Amino acid sequence: MNLRSLDLNLLPVLEAIYAERSLTRASEVLHITQPAVSNALSRLRLHFEDPLFVREGRGVKPTAMTEALMPAIRESLDKLRNGLEPRSVFEPSRSTRVFNISSRDASAHILAPPIARRLEVQAPGVRISWSQPQRSAIASELASGRLDLAIDVQDLRGADLERVLLSSTKYVCALASDHPLANEPLTLDKFFSMRHIAVSSRREGRSLIEEMARSLGHRITPVHRLPHYQPALEVVRCTHLALAAPQPVTEGSGLAVMKLPFDFPSPGSMLYWHREYAQDPALMWLRGLIRDVSVTL
């Protein structure tokens, strides 16, 4: 692409139309008139030699060309916004910064909703991109700036990583409400006689339930291994399989939730960041917000 022939001021308009699926709503988000949005779209169509958006109901939908362009455009605009934001002062209420956070499934399930509620009030323009890269890549991604923060297990390694303990989460056993053992006291023998589901983001290695069993001299071979708790809860709901899960994840699920019949150290979640960015005012603010949220859970 010849950037000299493209007015880069048009790219935020393309991004807004893509996000809102409406020229009217895009104009409201950008605080410009709808004719100005239409004119910008006409110039973009001429440059890319593609309609970019077509009518769908009362709004528009992106063409295949737009879908192909948007990942690179969004990444470039996010980097530009982050790079231009003053680092000496951070005003949450006025910021449009994008923060990239790595988190395990359970931590995101527990922390993302209250963080979102806080942001709506304190920093409505701030965006957070949650992801779950391979654990071995987290330290290097924090060092490169591709990740701003990581929420993970306590033994994440990295010489230049700083960390703070967020919380320790109590685990419980979840069963379908019609499970034969749902209304009986859960003993150690009953727990290990059941068939289990494992939740792990890793394709290989022992899951938490397998570590629990191993620490007690038992062995479990999970019937299903899933990367996220939400589908695991749905499998529990329609089967007689058991799931060891963080207690907050099971709340409101309608499942029978039982205390584990043994003591197992609750896995703690740590908040990690790279030493080079420790004094970034924006990251200091976000770390404080996450720590405040975790204390209230």
C-alpha cells in the first residue's frame, strides 16, 4: 500500500464504522457530522477500490476486504494512541488507552466484570484486551510491551518481572443437580470414584484436578479436558461428571456446589508487570484498580 496516497486521518473513521456498524453512530462517536463520515467513506472506497461496507437492515456490514484490513488498522491505531498519550500524567476519565492483559480463564471470569464496571464510571474511554498466551511467552511479551500486565500462577518466572499477590481462590466440587451424589456428604472415596472434567489452558501436562489427586496418592484421568470453565460447567449440567472449580466461577450456575473433602492449598493469582514499565503512571493506576477490585471479591 502507498501510504502517501492515503489520508491517515480517514482510518479512525473506518474503525468507527466497523465498530458501530452504522454511519450515524460512527459520527456520534467521532463527534463529527454524518455527511463528513459519508465523505470519508467515499474517499476510502476510492482508495481501496472496494465498497468496504454494504447495507444490512438499518446499518451496514463490512466486506471481506474490510475484515482483512481491520486487524492491522486497529493494531496500528492502538499503538499510535498509546504512544502519543503523555506518560508523565495519566487522567483515566480522558484516556483512550488500550491495555493488554494476559489472564487465566478463571481470573478473567472473576475479575473482568468488576473491572469493567469500574471503567464505565472512572475511565469510559479506556479499553482492555484480554488474552491468554502460552505461559512460556508471557515474560517476553511483558518485556516487549505487547502485554502490559499478566495475571497468572505464583511461579511465573522472569528476572525482570515484578509481582504482587492478588488473591487465593477457594476451590469447590460442582455437580449436576440430579447427580446421585449431589445431596450426600462428599467423602474422599466418593470424590475420587467420580468421573471428572479437567480445565487447563495447556494442551499437555497435569491439570489442577490431576495435581490434587496426585498430592493425595490418587490418580484421575479426566473424561474431558477443556480450556475454559464456562463450557465445562455446561458439560457438568447435562452429565454426571464432576468439576473442581474456583468457587466464584460456580456462583449462579444452578449446579450443586460442594466443599472438597480434603485440604488443598488454594492456588493464588499474582499480578505481574515488567520492571521497565513499573513507573508508567497509566500502568500504576491500572495495577491499583485491579488490586482494589481483587480485595473486594
